[in-house]
Amino acid sequence: MRKRQVVVRRTSSCEDQQRSVKYGECQKNHAANVGGYAVDGCREFMASGEEGTSVALICAACGCHRNFHKREVENEVVSECSSPHSNGT
């Protein structure tokens, strides 16, 4: 049995980590019920309705649920602290 190693990254109190999620191409296999593999070619998720509604989870381009689209997470660290050694000289 292999052991897993978990790494926790701690940031200072003046750093915030912002996460933006983008949904890319649709990966739903439309031919799965006949034993094949075919995707529809939808390149990017576009919500069908306003954010917070159930219709916002359906893609306007292909009609699939958002879970079928490739999820791409971008993390950005924003620092709002000044250096403790900067004294204006």
C-alpha cells in the first residue's frame, strides 16, 4: 500500500489567493450507448441563463450540463503588503 503525502502551503496574512474557474470544451461522449466515441465539438461553456439559476448550468451552445465541460482553474496570489524594509530612502 502506498502512502499519500499532503503538502500544505501557508501564506502570510497579507496574501490573498484568488481562484477563477473557466469551463472549456465539452467532453460528453454522445456515442457511448452504441459503444463508440463522439464529441459534439463545443469549444467553450456558455451559460443559458443568469448566474444562480438552474438554467445557468446548461450550455447554450451544446445543451449539455456544465459538468461535461473541461474545468480549468487558475490560481492567482495577490499581495497587498509593503516590504518591512522599505522606509522611503
